[in-house]
Amino acid sequence: MGRVGSALDNAAAESFNSLIKVEYIHRHRFATRTEARLKIATWITGFYNPRRRHSAAGGLPPEEFERSITEARKKSDQRCQAA
């Protein structure tokens, strides 16, 4: 961990934010903030590819992996409440 407010604290997020700025934001003009948000979200979705399988997620696409984690947490919460 770096100092308070250091980019080293979250290098992956800082790298991704830099990529968005260089590859998309600085190359486009937006009439409104709403337009910017919508177009950037669309660009991120296309860049991220939510259908690609990831080895770190047991070979599941990100959306399926998140669903499985959510279901596991719900089951765990139910067991804790029953005890």
C-alpha cells in the first residue's frame, strides 16, 4: 500500500481509468454528462466482454461467477440466521 490517496493503492483501477481516458474520452466530445455516461458505459461493456470465460473464476463468465457468489452468500446468510 502506498500513501493516503496514492495511485498504488488500487493500481488495476488506476490503469483501467487511464485506458478509458486515452482510448475513449480524449478522442470524443460529448454534448452532456448524460451522453458521456451512456457512451462510456457502452464502451466499457464492449471492452470488458462479459461473456469471456476467466480461469480465475473457475472457467465461468463474469456474470455467472457473480451470480454464483451471490447465491452462495444468500445460502450462508440463511444458515447463520437459522442457527
